[in-house]
Amino acid sequence: MSYDTVVVGAGLAGLTAALRLSERGQHVLIVARGVGATHLAPATVDVLGYLGDTQVASPAASLPGLSNGHPYGHVPVDQLTTALAWFCAHTAALGYAGGPGENLLLPTALGVPKPSALAPRSMAGGDLRAGGRFVFVGFKGFKDFHPTLIAANLARARLPLSIEARALELEPPPTRRGDLSGRVMAGRFDNEQLTDWLVHALEHRVEPDERIGVPAVLGLRSDAPWQELEKRLQRKVFEVATLPPSVPGIRLFQALSAALRSGGVRMVFGVTAVGARINAGRIEAVEVANATGTHAYPVTSVVLASGGFASGGLELDSFGTTRETVFDLPLSGLPEGHRVRFAPRYFDEQPLATAGVATDDLLRPVDGSSRPVYENLHAAGAILAGATPWKEKSGTGISVATGYAAAEGILVPAAAPVSEAVR
Ligand SMILES: Cc1cc2nc3c(=O)[nH]c(=O)nc-3n(C[C@H](O)[C@H](O)[C@H](O)COP(=O)(O)OP(=O)(O)OC[C@H]3O[C@@H](n4cnc5c(N)ncnc54)[C@H](O)[C@@H]3O)c2cc1C
């Protein structure tokens, strides 16, 4: 069967591109080895949190300050604004709040205020910018979430207005499940009326002017337990992102997948895109391998959204050579020479941080002469060169913005010359 577009990857970038293309009438196939970082990262859309060492208050106003070659350089601010509004509209069940004009400041599980452009309504109430009184609630036995640490770190954090924060630790009803992971806790909120227990546990222990932060485990199926909790407690309740897995991220994946399925998009998981059939500078078919062999899907266009090193879109071998794993595209942002060295500390500036594929303004990967490698290949998300998402706090924003822009690049094709080298 042939498709208008094959999207490689089911992370935020691939899901965004596929949804935009399908709503514009395209017949789309997503092929993915597995789910992407949605299941690990908070469900916020972080457009730009830091420019150098300076915290960003307005992503839209700060984007022009980014260096040449940054992925946002191919997404004009008005298109980014459109992409975020589109994203909010297509995830209406999660009620995203915010926009590119102002960053919210949301507490992390370590009690660090993190700038995010968009947050699901279940998290947005944690915005620290207005100051006030907060109580952070932990569940005994639930790993890697320490309300005392969150409260202590936030009390020391530099914030626009001062806050007061305290901690409460509650003992959930016993369960035979030994491992209280985020998924297990969220399942208990879906299936065991844990909301009732939490309402009763909190109603006489929280002051009327306190906002209540709980681990982001209030239901895997939807945010209905959060809605009920806020309604019954008659106070602002908000979810605080946990360490992986990310329950709000899974809800986001489910919301986007449901929209894709109802738009007729086919999603095939557990397969690996391994190459392409090329003719006259165009990809004619994407080759996809599974346990039984390799299948070629004829296509008109392709979106490469295979992620960075973490998801296998990029690979570094034991000889120090970095490669793009599906189409062997030219890479940009690599350190000089081919000897890769890592900086000694994790949060140091890492030499490979900006590695990826460089593109033209239609998000088509380009060669060393800035010409598209294949006329009908577009790229989006963490595979792109030029960003330092961990430092900038921009990873999810880049995925939504470039996923949308790559789809637009396909919908409005332009005839640009294709690299001679690959004809
Ligand atoms: C733990 C964690 C926390 C994070 N926290 C934040 C945060 O707070 N803020 C922020 O902005 N960003 C954060 N990020 C980064 C952010 O999640 C990513 O930058 C972004 O989601 C990347 O999306 P993507 O779609 O480009 O790639 P990914 O989500 O990595 O998805 C890549 C997809 O491609 C598939 N794939 C790869 N190779 C192939 C192949 N050959 N064939 C078929 N499929 C393939 C994978 O299976 C996957 O489906 C975090 C990431 C992690 C892991």
C-alpha cells in the first residue's frame, strides 16, 4: 500500500507532523520502533526556558537571540504561535494553558522552578510566578518524590514573588502491588477510588489559601481524578512532574494517538525504518524491517522524526563516528575531527549536544552545500542539529514547532535543487 507521507518516529515531533498532515487530507503511516520520550518527559511544551544562562520570561521575544542554525531559525514566530494554538486545540481533553508570549514557572520533582510555555491544566495551577502559599503532598512508598525536598528548594529559589511552601506525607491505603511506580499509582486513581481517600486525607489539613501540589499520578486514562479533587477540595490542586515514567506524558500520547486514529492514520510499532529506495533525488519508498523481513512502503513524502541519541535516531559507535541511522544523512554540529570526547560532568557543555541534521526552511535535511539531500524528505524534533535542549529547556517546544512546520513544508512544496551527490 502506498501513502502520501510516511512518518518515522512516534515521539512528539512525529505525532504532531502526522496529525497536521492527516487533518489536511493526507493518507499517513507512522512507523516506530517504540514510543518516544512522551512516556518519560513531563507533558509541558517547553519552547525556550534559558538563553545562555539567563532565564527566559517570554519565549517569543527571546527566540531571535538564538544562534544561527538553531531549529527555531526555520520556524518564524508567527508559525510557532500558530503551531502552539493548533496543539492546544488538538489536545483539548487535557486543557493546555499558556502560549509563546510568557513562560509559566512550574515546580519540578526536585523543587526547581522550570519555565514552560504550555502546560496541561492539571499542572498549570502550579505556576509559581504569582507567589503565595503552597503545600506539597507525597505518598509514602511512592518512589523519587520527596515533598520536603521540593518545599525546601522552592523556599530558597529565586522567584518573582516570594512563596511559602510546606510538605505533607500521606499513607495511601494498602495494596498488594509492592512497586508503587507512577503508573501503578495512576492506575489506582483510575480504578480504586483513591480520589476519595485523598479528599478525606487533605480536607482538614490544608489551609484555604494554600495551593496543593501532588505527584503527577492522578489517573492514567484522563485527568478526571484531578478535576474531581480540585472540585471537592475547593482549592487549586496541581500535579508536579515526577521522574520517569511520566503519567501526564502518557495521557498526552494517548490524546494525540486517539486523534490520529480517528483521522485514519495508521500507526505501526515495533518496526525499524532502515533505508529508502531513491530515484532522481526523491525517496520513492521507505524500507521498514520487522522480525519477518523488510517491507518497502511507496511514498510521496517522508518525515524523519526519529529523535536524537536517546531514541536511536543518531548513533555514536565505538570508533567515535556519529551517524544518522535511517537514511545516513550528512550531520552538522559535530565536534572538529572525528574524535568525540565527552565533557567530564553530565551538565557540562557536551561536544555532541548540537549534533543532528541541518535543514532548509522547509525542514528538508541539507548537505554541506545547503542543498536538500532528498526533495521529499523533511525532518523534525530531536534529530535536528543546532539546539541544546537540555540547557535551553526547549526539547518539547522544538518537537511541536518543527513537527508542525515539517508538515507545512510538505503541504506547500517548493522546487529546490537536490544535492548532486545523492542523485
Ligand atoms: C527523561 C526525559 C525528560 C525530559 N524532560 C524534558 C523537559 O522537561 N522539557 C523538554 O522540553 N524536553 C524534555 N525532554 C526532551 C524531549 O522529550 C525531547 O526533546 C522530545 O520529546 C523529542 O521528541 P522527538 O519526537 O523528536 O523524539 P523522540 O520522542 O525521541 O521519539 C523518537 C521516535 O523515533 C523512533 N525511532 C527511532 N529510530 C527509529 C527507526 N530507525 N525506525 C522507526 N522508529 C524509530 C522511536 O522509537 C521514537 O518513537 C526530556 C526527555 C527525557 C528522555
